[in-house]
Amino acid sequence: MRKITLSNGKVVEVECLSCALISGLVDLDGEVVIETEYFHAHQDVAYPIKGLVILASKRHIKCLDELTEEERIDYINILSKIREAQREVLGIEHVYYFYNEDTTHHFHTWMVPRYEWMYKFGRSIESVRPVLLHARNVMNNHDNITEVRKAIRLLAAKLNK
Ligand SMILES: [Zn+2]
């Protein structure tokens, strides 16, 4: 079992945080964007960037090549739909995608929208970590979190209609 501190400060003890999230054991506090048969998409407001989405496999796997044929199709379809919704309801022009297989979570893809302010951290992969840290440390204020939560509702409304 692992003890995990959630973004709201609550500490939970779980075998696997991803399994706990998907089963509803851990409340995502209005951060869910959409669910499909095999995937679960949410925003982690610990990184308060408008339109950032984490797309995670419901099954307890880590690697892309562990996805079944059906899961692969579901993955690319929902990834594309979320991307389209980011463009249509939030006007997001570009997105950076990131996933690592040596994770303690399930197979999951970060979809990090690209905003003007991010370019001071670089133009490519090297900018991703500083961008996320900047968001967590500097943008973690009431007004920005309100914006972020509004964006989640817009994405969820678009994707679930
Ligand atoms: Zn799991």
C-alpha cells in the first residue's frame, strides 16, 4: 500500500492511485473531463493550466504496447476528440503530449496546451517540466484555479453531449 497526498491535502492509502481514481474511491473533485469504455480523462488542478488534460488507461497497465486493439482505437479516438474540444471551446492552437512508461500510475498521456508565456522556458521537451512547476508554484491562485475549473466544465460539456 502507498500513502498518497491528494491535491486537496487529503491523504489516502491505496494499492494503485489510478485504480482508486477510476473506481471512484478517490474523489476527483470536479476534475473529470470524459470517460470512455477504456479511458478516463481528467485535469489535475495541482498543475493549474487551462485545458491541461491527463488521459489514463482504466486497465492497470503501463506501456503503449500493452493496449489491446480495442483500447488502441479508443485511445486515439478520444485523444483526438479531446484535442478537437480544446481547440473549439478554448481556442488552443498547439498541444504538447507527454507520456512515460516508468510510472507508478497507469498508462497515461499528458496533454499540455501551449500558451505564449511558456516560450520563456524553451520551445520543446526541455520546457515541459519548468512549465508545469511554474504553473504549480506561481499560478496556484484563486482566480487562475477558477479559470481552470471553468475550462474543465467547458471541455466536459463539449465532450459529453
Ligand atoms: Zn492500477
